[in-house]
Amino acid sequence: MASLHSDQEIMTALQVETMNPLPPIRKGRGGGGGGGGGCGVADGVSLTWEDLWVTVSNGRKGNKSILQGVTGYAQPGELLAIMGPSGCGKSTLLDALAGRLSSKAKQTGDILINGHKQRLAYGTSAYVTQDDTLITTLTVREAVYYSAQLQLPDSMSKSEKKERAEMTIREMGLQGAMNTRIGGWGVKGLSGGQKRRVSICIEILTHPKLLFLDEPTSGLDSAASYYVMSRIATLEQKDGIRRTIIASIHQPSSEVFHLFNSLCLLSSGKVIYFGPASAANEVSFFALNGFPCPILQNPSDHFLKTINKDFEKDLEQGNGEAMSTEEAIATLIKSYKSSTNYQQVRRQVAEIYKQESGEVEKERSRATFLTQSLVLTRRSFVNMYRDLGYYWLRLAVYVALAISLATVFSDIGFSYKSIQDRGSLLMFVATFLTFMTIGGFPSFVEDMKVFERERLNGHYGATAFVLGNTFSSMPYLLLVSLIPGAITYYLPGLHKGSEHFLYFIMTLFACMTLVESMMMTVASIVPNFLMGIITGSGIQAIMCLVGGFFRLPNDLPRPFWKYPVFYVSFHRYAYQGLFKNEFEGLKFPSNDQAGRLQEDSRTIGGEEIVRKIWQMDLSYSKWVDLSVLLGMVVIYRLVFLGIIKIKEKVKPVIAAFVSVPPKQTTQIMENPITTPLHGENYN
């Protein structure tokens, strides 16, 4: 009976494999049009990956394999779903295929586009991240239209870009929310599903032929998940482009599961199943191996429950016997590797490689640098205007501080005691008033997240972003300097004259801009919000300490604190400029202490105070100090730009350097090759 039962299983296996061959490669032309153009395998992009391994360092324990010998393909006009339990390598596989792996990961294996090894050019592919990183103050219409202006070429008119943006919004079913702000923390806006569709809208504006989606249904209910995925699956019907779509998805509903053309099921970095999604359930691959899906149960739930080894449990097989999860996974992997289905996958990969299809089109034209800079400036200006935390709350705090300063130092007069009062007031303005500029750091961190997403997808360059952020912030920084500065300057009765007031405001503006530039540099190195605040505050505290007020310049310890810290501290030039602006041209009554400085005079001049009491250098004018501050602003912005560009250039180099094959012994044992690929001859 046991032999008969075994023979019946073998016959069933042969029938299943005969009934469910892999679909042939599509060679005919599709709908074309829609602005997407049509090349590829004949009119799209085919992506293949063969024997793909990804490993990361596991400290002293050596390397840990995230993906182990994964092979598969994705074809035009199809939706491939990458499924598996948490930590199985879904996102890693998606990142590897999209060329977004971390520089810490080591990758080996072939990833080919239309049978060629080439980078994905701008406009060819798009990547929708798991997190909806959007500018929360913009409406749906504004967010998509600004992106259209950034991505689409200048050969298209503004009306055409606007029409493309609105058409894309309608394609994703967002026409009813066009004028609704996206919203974020503390501000009600779009729902989770609507935000996800906005993210997709932004990425499909250029009509890419290859679309990657990382957990597109994460955080959504079943209805919203189905609506989002159905819109994605039917994009071809709306724009006529035979798009290749690859999505990592955790636990889809049964309705969503039926939208998939192909399924790649992973567990612990290994392929459990690759092939038509229907073949995994209808004539079940799992049932064939003793794990049938119960009637009326969601097949994806059954698959994930079977191959999830995070929880120790025994699985009941169809014959009533129990098996551990580890054994079940090993059985499924072995069954898949020995099946003709696996061999067909490898032959399919080889056939795509052999096809006579040209490389994917080179980088498409996009908006010019000038257009991108102007659009980014406008978008950033609107965001700063609507985001209360960017400048408006800071302005309110500054006004409160300015009123406090003005009342505490009200009418300080011109007595000898007022020398110290004026110095304390100017020090507070140059130090603590500008110190509050770090309050805009959280908003800037959010801007950096948007920039990183858009930059990775090739929407614009780093230089355009830096220029846009710089020019859009100038009016607000000037406003934040002018109103509190006027209150602080006139009520205490500082040096009268429009020139002195103008210099005071310009120095305050330069200091605030400089601190903001410094925080931008910190954000590019330490993107974590808390660590960024701590780092920026620490740098400012050190600069303030050696700026020449709390410890006079001649008393600073050498060499480190005097050379170089004192000379690179922007507080030094702020103090010097403000003190020269205030004291030069004024005279104060002398006392015994002052008499030791000028024995023959009953008054002491402002220049003498600056030179002898504050130990400041009068060999150059206050305008030189202001110029140094403005020069530091430029230097910090250039350093910020340089860090971004270096990270962009260095990461791919590091990734290429560390991409070495894993241990070959493990690879051969776990991935036996029975069918030669790419014309290879195995003897």
C-alpha cells in the first residue's frame, strides 16, 4: 500500500507540472503610447536574476546570508509578488533588483535588464518606498504637479505637465482629494491608502516601464489594500504601457492575491516557490508536498503560516502526520529544486538572455537645472510658509526673547556700567538668539527624507536642492532677524544711526543663516533627529565658549583652543563685528579702572574699550567680520553639498568593492545546477 501511495504521488506530481507550465515569454508589441514609448522585449523591460546572493557582516560571527542563490525573472505586462514572512529577504531582493542595496551588503550573481548588464536609467524605472515620504503641507494636486515640473522635460509646456499630473491623479482614483493637504503629525489629511497612491502617482509620472513597490499595502486595511493593488495592476489599461511591476508584499488578502501574475515565495532567503501565482494554490504545490490549503482559507495566510519559523510549532500534513516548521521548509525547498518548474525558471532566464533585444533606452530628457532650481525654490517656499514649525514658531519665540531682552536692558544709558551691559546684551543676541535656529532642524530632517527619496529616483540633483532650499529660506530668515532685531536694538538704546542698525540686522541674519547651514551639514552626516540636535548644540556650545567673551582671547589656552578653534568659531567674528559696531564712535565716563587705561582723560573711547577690555582686533573694520560670517555661510553650504555628492559617489564604489562571492561550497550544495545557462558548458 505504501508503494502504491508513493506511485500515486509521483503521477500526481507529473500531472501538476504538466498542467502548470511557466508562461512563455511575450514577444508581441503591446499598447505603446502614453508617453512611455516602447522598447524592451519588444515593448517593455524584462528583468532576470540568477544565483543571487546577498550577505551582510554579522560582527564576530562572520557573515550572514540574507539571500541564498535566488533565481527568477519578471516580464512586461505582469505583476510579480515577492512574499514571505518578516525577515525572509523580500525588501533585500527588491533593493538588489533596483540597485539600492546598502554599501554594507555584499552581492553576487547576475542581474540583467533585457539580457544586458546595465544600470537602470532615469525614467526607465521607479521605486515606491514602504514609507510615504511626502511634503505634508502640500495638497495632492500641488505635490504631483511640482513633481511633474521637476521630472518632465522642458519640451513639454506647463499646461501639458499639469494635464499629465491630473491624469495620473485620476488614474489612481484621487480626483476627489486633489485639493486636500497630504497632512502628517498633528495635522489631519489623507488616509494611509491615499498617501500610498500619491507616492505611486509621483513615481509613475514619467510612465516608467519598470516599477518597484516595497510593501505597498503595509498599514492598510483589506479594502484599501485591494483598491491600491488593483489600481497598480490595471495601470496598463489606462496608459497603454506594458509595465513590469515587482512588489514585495507581506500578507495580502485573497482578493489581492488573485491580482498577481507570478509569485516568488521566500523563507530565510531561500526560494520556496517561483512561478504562476495560481499554480501555488489551485493545483497546489503545497498540497502536493503534504500541506494543502484548507477550504475557504486565504492561500497567502496558509503559505506564510507554513513557512514561518519564527514560532516553534508542528504542522499537520494531509496524511495526519505532524512535522516541524524547519522540516516543512526543507521539504518544500527540496521539492521545488527537484521539480521541472524550477528547471523551467532557469530555462526561461536563459531564453530571455539569448533573445535579440537591445539595451534599455538611455537616460530620458528631464527638466533643466534652472527649471529644477526654480521649482524647488517655489515648493520649498510654500512648504516653509505653511509649516508652522519651520519659521513661524521660531519667530514667536524670538519676539518673546527680544521683548524680554529689551525690558531687562531697558534704557541702559551711557554710564561706565553700561559697557558691561552692552557687552552682555550683544553676546546674548549673537549666541542664544541664533542658538534657537536649531529649532528648525526637525522640519529640515523631513525635507532631507523627501530629498533622499526623490534623489534616489533621479527627480533632480543635489545642487538644485541646495540652491532651492537656500533661496527659499532667505526671506524668512531676514524676517526672523528684522523684527526681533528691531525690538532688541531700539528699546535698550543701542548706538543710534541707520548704518549701525543695518549692520546689527545683517550680522544677526548672517549668524542665523550660518547656524542653519551648519545644521544642514550636521543633518547630512547625522540624519537621526535626536543625535543631530545634540551634535549641533554641542558644536555651537564649543564655539560660543571660545568666541572671546566668556574667556578673553589672550587668556585662551594654546595651542588647541586658541589655534585653531578660536579662529574657526563664528562667534568670534560675530562678537567682534557687533562690539565694533556698538562701541566705535562712543565715549563713556571713566572711573578708577578706566583711569588706569587713560590717565589724562575723564572719558574712555569705544575703540579703547574694544581693544583693551574686550581684547579685540581693530586692525580691520567690522565689515570684514561680516564678510567672514557670510563667507562661512557659503562654506557650510558647499560642505553640505559636498557631503551629499561624496556619499552618492562613494556608496556605489564601496558596494562594488565589497561585492565578493560567498563561500562557494555552500553555494554549490544548496543550488545544484542541472541545466546550463547563458551558453555555459558544465562538464
